[in-house]
Amino acid sequence: MTLPTQLVLRAFLEEPTEELYGLEVCARAQLASGTIHPILARLESVGWLVSRWEEADPHEQGRPRRRYYRLSPDGVVSARAALARATAGRNALGALRPGLAGGTG
């Protein structure tokens, strides 16, 4: 799992039931829009995220319509498990290769 995907998942796991639109995900994950939108699409395609378009009229709002995303119930469980595996893998790499990935040396 890529670091940007991990950052996006962590952004959603801060408040697992909260809906976020793209720019909110960008801000929380500290990633560019061009990076997060393919990740959001991929996570939605595997069922970890669900999305909906807001009802607001873009002309009245003076901005484009927003697409809101949130973790699905299975997505919460899967995201936590995937992040735990990623963290364990990073820790194992650090132990195997001192001086890299946060290891000592």
C-alpha cells in the first residue's frame, strides 16, 4: 500500500462516520488533488468508500458541486487492518535494515 493511500485512509479514520469532500481529504492528508482523486476512485471501486453528490445548486453556491465520501462499514475494518499491516511491515523493515525506515544505526 502506497504512503499516499495510507494518508488518505488515516484522514478518513480520524472520524470514520464523517463525510469528506475532495479538498477536505487533500487538507487532512496533506496531498494534492491530483493524487487523492485516483485513490478515492480506487477505494470506492473496492467498496471501502461510498460517495454521493451534494444536492446544492452549484450556481447558487458559486462553486462546483461537491462529491462527499465516507468509509463504508467494511471499509472501516479493512482500512484499520491494512494500516496495521503496513505499519507492521515498516517496523519489520526497520528491524531488518538498521539505519533505514526508522531503524537504528
